[in-house]
Amino acid sequence: MFKLDAGFLPSTKFTHLHQIKAVGGPDDAMPLITLTASKSNPNRLELRHGPELSQRTIKQTSIAPLLGKWLTVKETITYKKTNSSYSIEIRALADSSILFSHNSSMLKMWKTDAEFLRPKWGIYRSLLDSNSLRDEEVLFSDFEITELKTITSVQGTVLDDKLFYYKKSSNSIELDPSLIMNFDSVELINLRGEVQISAHLKNSNIQIGTTIPGVYVIRFSRDKGLQKAAKIYIY
């Protein structure tokens, strides 16, 4: 969780709040992921991606709705040279409304020859914009970093290489028709291998109740042992 003051003002050049940085390799001078505030009209929150020595903004929004309130952030990264994924979701703590989100399975999420990648947090301003330099405070609380178990199969069922994304709506998700073809039952399994949901597959909509957003394995089956499984991200 973090909180910026209601009167927070970013600099013209940059006011970084969070980065994923590499150690080692020819491209470690440029952060892989940057969450930064930028002075503009209106002032913005920007998400930037820099797989090599250049960086681009991949999502931005007005920063005003995020100021003066506690925010919860969930960031999930699959660190791979190929088939990698990145997602971030920022919610207002008071009512759980989503203020900023992005997810992609098309980003390169490893730096060439990097030894490891590390996160950093705080306010980091550009000195090139001296007129914007000012004392600011950012509050942080309740950090939790979890290494997710990499699953390639579930009870002998090999997973599809693709990571599918589903937005939770009214405690249900609408499945990709290509996944459910020829199957009549479905299971939702967490990364500890525990079955969260088990249901008969009547159509492409399945009820997932109060399932917490995150990465799961979804497994489909049919009579005579026909099975298929894939990793999904519910947000």
C-alpha cells in the first residue's frame, strides 16, 4: 500500500515512485519497469517499460484521483525471456475501486545477461527541473513479496503455454470459447495445487464466487479421461 499527499506535485522530467531494476548486463542502466509521476496538464501517472536502453510509456492516467488516499497495489511478474507477463492493479483502499491497471503477456521481462532483478520504492526526482524540486512525502505500508510456484502440468495434464486474462464480473468470468470446446466440467486450481472451484460446464460463463484475483490453473475434462489445462490471470 502507499499514499501520496493530496497536494503532491510531480516534476516536468520525472518523479519516479517504483522501479524494477536489473543488476548486471549491458542494459541495467535503464529500469525494466517504472511507475512515475509526470508534470503535465493534467499531471499524470505513467507506467513505463524498458527492456533495453530505451523506455516507452505503455499506460498513463490522470494522477489526481490517486492523491490523498491509501492505495493498494498488486504487481505480478513472470520473469522469462519469452512467454513472460506483467500486470499491475492499483485500487483505492476505502472502496476497492480500480484506479489504474494494466496487464500484458507481450512484454520482454528480463534484461540481457542480468544477474537478477530487484524492486525499489520511494520518490526519485530529476535534478534537471530545479523549479519543481520540493519536499514531498510518500507513505508505504504492508509490503508482501511472494515467489509464485511455476506450474507446467497438473496431475499429468500439460498446460497450454499461453496465459489467459479474465476480468471478474459479478463473481463470474466469461471463458474463451477455444478453451472449453469438447469439455463438460471445469476446475479452478490455485498455485498450491488446491481445487478452488469444481463445476459442470454448461456454457462459457463460470461462477467463481469470492475467488481472490491472481494466477490460477484452470482444468477442463470430459468422459473417458479427455483433459486440458491452462494458466489464467483473474483480475
